[in-house]
Amino acid sequence: MGKSDNQSGLFSFLNKDIKLFGKKFNNNKKVELFTELNILLSSGIDIRTALDIIIENQKKEDDKKVFQKIRDAIISGMTFSDALLASEKFSTYDSICIRIGEETGRLNEILFEISQYYTFRIKHKRHLYNSLSYPVMVFITSLVAVLFMMNVIVPMFSEVFKRFGGQLPPLTQLILNISSSLKENLFLILLIISGFIIFIIYSRKKNWFRKLSAEIILTIPVINKIINKIYLSRFCQSMGLLTSARVPMIQSIGLVRQMIGFYPYEIALDSIAENILKGKHLHESMAKFKIFELKIVTLIKVAEEVNQLDTMFIKLNKQYNDDLENSIGTLTTFLEPLLIIFVGILVAVILIAMYLPLFQMSTSVY
């Protein structure tokens, strides 16, 4: 098959409607599969033999059936990329990247790049979860402790104060009022919280909710920079892979839009694609959106002038990955003491409010 036929087949595949199928493999399984295939194909084994080896090593019967289905599809004449898509366990992005490798003779390289892409996604999530897990646990523990104090300890003091009578300090009265309200309306509060959670689960895929939640996230100090760097890293890595494979810019942007999964980027990439169709440069279109830092816009401009977009995207991806590790570390360092101080102040206020009347009574005796 000639080069023009390869390109024609690739472009027709890229122009197909992108559809979502059933439950996909998680990122860990994809990393495992693409890494093993990269190693096996690098050793000179053909794709069918490589899949046979992978099937033998599967512990879960369901996974084994999926890979058998892919192998059987290849034996029946399908390409590996089409077989992945037909299995309904891989995204269109996965399939198209593999198709690029098949069409350009860079399948091993593409397999490595995809495995790296999902490895970085897992790494980013793990770092974020590890950084937030301790502060979240501290917050939940403190919330339980405060609720316990307000519903058990404070009412006990309230009974004591009633026996003595007299005017209570404003702070003490405020805490007692809050405690009383919590106790009387606890069921209503739990009902409202449950309803709110159900509402979020039901609405999370609607565009208006995705837009609103993204706007809220991007206004939170520190968190907004980390989230934006995560998506900038994904954007650069995907664009680097696609542009290095000489995929046209419009198709590349369309594919990245499908897999990036963050509303502000989806809207921005739609607009960027339209502007490029009108003859504008990539950096000019990106400059209109705040989510793209001035640094990346400037560097993309230089890369366009020297025709080195793929190299620049790869370098930017590495830089954003390094920045992410530092930013997440800073977030952990910032949140842990802040939450401990906040909890300490909250508990101290409640204790002072409860003991203040006792101090006043003891001083009035003397």
C-alpha cells in the first residue's frame, strides 16, 4: 500500500463520528496492556502471538475474554486499532493513536507514548489523592468531633447553666443556640445534604453543571493552578503525539477535545478549531483563553515559526509534569497546618464559650 493510500485511510478514519461504548478499561489496565505489547513487539513477536501471551497471563476471566475477542477480530482481518474499538473497552482516542502507529510504521513508539500518557494520568491522580487524603481525613474527623461536642457536650453544659440561671455571655449563648438548632434540625440537615449529593450525581454530566463546577474550581487559589496544569499537561502530551505523527491540526484538536474531559478546554478547543479553519494560527487562537498561560502561547508561536510544534509540545508536557509534582507538594504543605490550626481554633472557641460562665461565676463569688 502506498503512502497516499495510508494517509487517505487514516484521514477517513479520523473523520468518523466518535461514539462512546460500554464500560471502558481503567487506566491501570491500559498501561499494563500497552506496556506489555510494546515490550513483546520490540522483541520481534507479531501482534497475534503477543496477544496470545497476554491472554495466557490474564487472571480475570472477563479480561481474558476481551483480549480473545480482540485477537479473533485481528485473525478475521481487522486491524488492531479497529479490533480495540470493536471490543468496546477502549476509547476512540486509544484506537486512533494505534491506527496512527499502524499507518506510519511507528506502532512500538505509539504504544510506549500511550502507556506513558496513562501512566502520567495515574500518577497525577495518585499525587492529588495522596495530598488531599490527609487534609480530608483531618477535616472529617474534626467535623465529627465538633458535631459530637455540639450535640452531646454542649447540651450537658446547657443543663448546668439553667440551674444557675443568670445572664450568659454572648459567645456562650451563641454556641448554645447553634447546638439547639443542630439537635432540633439534624434530620432535616442530613436530608438536605443527601439531596444535594443526589443532585450532584444526577447533574454532573450536564453541560450547565460542568460549566458551573469548572468555574468554581478555577476560582479556588492553589487548586485552580494544579487542575489547570493537569489539563495543560494532557493537552501538550496528546498534541505532541498527534502532531509528530503528522495528523492535520484540525483533526488533532478534535481528538484532544474528545478525550480531555474538562468543560473550559472543550469550549476553547471548539473555538480554536473554528479559528484555524478561518486561517488563524494556533497561538493566536489559544491567546484568547485564560486557561492557556502566556508562556505556552509564546512558545507555541515560536514553534509554529520554526515548524517544530511536536517537539515543543513534548517539552512543554515534561515541564508541566515537573511543575505538577512541585505544586502538589506545596498544596500538601499548605493544607495540613492550615486545617490543624482551623480545627484547633474551632474547638478552642467552643471550650472557651462553655467555661466562660463558670469563670464569671467563680470570680463573682470572690
